[in-house]
Amino acid sequence: MSKLRAAFYTLGCKVNQYESHAMMSAFEEAGFTIVEPEQEAEVYVINSCTVTATGDKKSRQALRRFRRQAPQGVLVLCGCFPQAFPDQASLIPEADIVMGSKNRGEVLQAVQNRLAGADRLVKILPHSFGEPFEPMKAGNFHSRTRAFLKIQDGCERRCSYCIIPDARGPIRSKPLEDIREELALLGAEGYREVVLVGINLSCYGLDLGLSLTDALELACHTPGIDRVRLGSLEPELLTDEMMERWKKLPGLCPQFHLSLQSGCDATLQRMNRQYDTAEYRRIAASLRSAFPGCALTTDVMVAFPGETPEEYRQSEAFVREMNFARTHVFIYSPRPGTPAAQMPQVNKQEASRRAKAMALAAEDCQHRFLQTQLGSIRPVLWENRSSNGLWQGYTPNYTQVYLVHEGELGGQIIEAELRELYQDGCMGRLADG
């Protein structure tokens, strides 16, 4: 008898990617074969994102597509969308199982019950203060050279536009001993780089009397792991004392994703962000001083409610001043139940215009940053061949490097000279040849 097949469709952040891999590992241990979402399967799991309305739409579209693909299959909708909007999610007819972001460990059993003839299940458990960090291990990342390790969950910041505190609950952290155990497994399995991720990563350890630095030091001293990278960081929680400890760590990648959202102080205040541009500027300067040549990456929202043309211009000017290596630009999306949804909205045409203009500013910054990398020799973690046959990989500061090479490079860290700009990175050649 052939094995049952399960496919996973993941939307959103690196935390979601980690959690999907954890579910995949559980399904594999139970005897399922993991296949791509485009392939035929008996089970399809949609791990949803609800940061924007687009994420909700993609989840609905995926459910409809998979139902056409597998009329008798078991379809699961889990993650942030059902947790934040349980009434909407529970009414989606294509979903046989609807669960939230709190009980992913129960998805496998729910699927097995459904395959055995159980009724449709809607089980969305509420978050509560004091709840523990949900234990899970991602295991095999299926040929990736980089592994994600979720160490933190939840957020209590309550930015005026954000539904994530409802979707993810209060802050909670993975115990150090559990992190140590999972790091050891990843090192033994041959992953050269580990990315520490969380919903509000900077808050790691606040519930345990620890700090992000404690987890970072543990990761950087794990045998077999050559690189450690940090996920998205809230800037106001970074201190000079942390940076002094960080710069002494072997293998810490000098690339820091500092969430910005807006480069205008008036907009940041309406967003209920916990910093202003002066503090952000100071933190960015401290990182660049502690890690010369580091890459700062960010995300920027345009057309936040009430954003005037002058406020937009201030934001764009600040982005150009910061000269980010990469910037994710996105348009504000109203989320029901948040204060910003009740504020005066910017019309869609103007929002689109600002997004295009900000994207051009971001491209200019990226181009200037990449220019500074040319002529340098950097260690590159080579990952795979792209569709055009070129090898591709990343330097410690997350510069993407492309290379013409006939041999096998996957999973190796080999130095390359960065010679010219190519697409969103640099074309290189191996330093020894």
C-alpha cells in the first residue's frame, strides 16, 4: 500500500516557514510522503498569514485551488488568519479542518481523524497570558543549506495597524535548553547557517529572565554551525551593551533587519511605534560602528492612514539617508479591529503611486550598497543552481552572489570575488580560480 501524500502551502514570515517544516517533520514521522503543493496529495495544509488582506485572499484562493485539485482530499487551514478572524475562517466551506496559531501540534492527529471518517473540525484555541512556548522541532529543511530556528512567539506592542497580537498572543520564549538541543541537531545534520526567528525577536527571554544575546551566544558556539543570522528586529530594544557582546561572537552574520515602517516621526507616532527617526538613526549608526560594512535591511509601509504628501516625502528621504541594502516596500492594508482601520484612508491610486516611488528609492539604495561590495572577496554559502544554471549563494552580509561553475558547490562555504552587478546581487568568481 502506497504512502499517503501531504502538501504544505506556507504564506508569510520565516516563523511560519519554520512551523510548516515542524508540521512536515511530524507528518513524515507518521508515514506521510511530503510533496509539492502543485502535486496530487491526500492532504493539503495551508499555513496562513494575516498581516495584510492579501494574505487572507491568498489563503482562500489556495483552498479553492486545492479543492479542485483534490475533491476528496483533506484540506487544513491553520495559522494566523483563523486565529485573528475565527468567525470568517470557520465559514470557509473548502476547509475540512480549521485551527489557529496555538495548537499546530494537533494538526496531524486532526488530519488522521478526518481520514478515518471524523466530522469537520473547527478548533481555534484562544491565547492567554502565561501560556507556555509551544514545543516543536522543524527537523529536515529538505535540501536547504540554511535552517530557521523559532525561539520566540507573540507580541504585545499593539502598533495601531497590526493584528498580529491577536493572531499570536503574548510574548513567550523557547527555553535555552530546548534551543541548545535543536541547535545540536541542526549542526549534526550539516546545516551551515541557522537563522534565529520570532514574531518579536527582540523580546526573546523577557518572560524567562533572559535576553536575545543569551540565545545568540548559544547558537554562535554550537559545533557544526558556521553562521548565525538574526531575523527581523524591533530597533528600540537594541542597546549598545548588546552590540558590544554581539561583535565578539564568531559566526554572527553582519546583516540586521531593523523594522522601520516609516521615516516620518508624525506617522510613526500615529502607528504607535516605540521610537522616532532620531533613535532609529542612532541605533543604525551603532550597528554600523560595531560591524563595519554590515548590511541594514528593513521594511517600509506607504499610505498609512493620514499620511500627507509631505509625510511621505520625509519617509522617502529618511530611507535614502539610511541607504538600506534591501527594503521591502508595501502598502498599508486595513485590518478590522485595529485603531488604524478607523483613521482617514489614503486613496488607492495615491497609495500605488507612493509605493512605486518608494520602491525606486529602495532600488537606488540597494544599487549603491552593492557597488560597495564590488572588488571584495567574501565567503559565500552556496545554496543551489538557479533556473538559468548559475550557482547562487549569500555572503555573511546577505549579498546575493551568482557564479558560473560546472562542479558541485551546494552546502559549501567558498570565497568568491564580487566582480560586477547582476540582477539583485553580484556576479562573482571563485577566489582561488
